[in-house]
Amino acid sequence: MNRKAFTLLELIIVIIIVGILAVLGLTQYTRTTEKGRSAEAKAILGSLRTAEEAYYLEKGSYASDITVLPVIAPTSCTSTHYFYYHYNPSGGCSPEGQVAALRCTSGGKSPNYSYYVFRLCLPSGRWNNDAGY
């Protein structure tokens, strides 16, 4: 007997295998893109830390508002950034507080996690990461 075609069962098995591989690939892709987006927060928080230290050396205290620092750090969600940044003087890092990067969830930028925050404690420079991965 000469077979020239695939059976229905063989096609279904191949489709199932391809579907499983696609789901695994999509999960890994999503995780990798979120890690890449978190690099924005780490870079801007690092710049804010450097600017805060310079401000402290010049004025004798940390800035009470990040908008006075020479760093481009949006204080609300914008179309160009995945995070927005703010200073919280009583943010769990005593005595000076913390600078936090919070994930924007508007404009189709919603993360795969419900809670997504990077914190930089001043003056210790300690990172606290609640990024969800």
C-alpha cells in the first residue's frame, strides 16, 4: 500500500505540539520584554540617585521633589516611558525616604503583574524591587 498523505490523527498531534511550543515561547517572550522595560526604571533611578547625591553635597539635604533635579524623569505616565517616578519622604526607607518608579498601566502598556514598583532608598542607595518576576 502506497501512502501519500497524513492521517487526521497525525495532523492533530502536530497542531497540538505546535500550540504548546507557541504558548511556551509567548510566555518567555513576555517575561523578557518586561525585564527589558524594567531597565528603563533602573537607569533613570540610577540617574536620580546620582543627582540626589550631588544635590545633597550642594545643599546639605536631599531634594524634596525630583522635578528640581537635572534628570528627565516623568512624574506621570507618558507615551515615551513605561514608568513614572516620584519621591516619597516617608516611603519605608528612614530617615530620608525613597524615590520610586511605578509601572504605567495606561495606553496599552499594562504589565503582566498587578504590582510593579522599583524603589531606591536614600541615602543608602539600596534597591527594593517588587517587579513580580
